[in-house]
Amino acid sequence: MSVKAYVLVVTDPGATKRVYDALVGIKGVTEVHEVMGPYDIIVELDVPNLVDVPPILSTQIRTVDGIQSTTSLVSFPDA
């Protein structure tokens, strides 16, 4: 059973397209959406285990130039 997580991303002004393009190519990222509101981008991750989420966040997502902040949400497994 895989684990789904959602990452809410705030980007620097004018950096949303560049950040979007960088996030699309990350392994484990299944969807990337530009949105309106307090966040600029929502990223969906689908990984084999919960322990796979933190390394993707710390070494691949949060290091993208133009990201100001992230908020991570892990989905409960289907019952």
C-alpha cells in the first residue's frame, strides 16, 4: 500500500512557473497544480512508505530555488 502526501508550496513572487517546472520532474511526484489562495502550488506525492516522504521533502522539494515555504500533509490510508 502506498502513501500519499500533499505539499502546499509558497513561492517567491514571479517564481511560480520555474518552481512548477522543477517539481514536475521529481521522482515520487504524481501531480503538480498551480493554485490561487495562500499557497501557489500543490504537489501530490505517492511513495511506497511513510519514511520515503521526509527525504523527498528535504533534499528535492525544499531545495528548489524560489520556494519560500512548504506545508506537508500526509493522507490517512484507505480503510
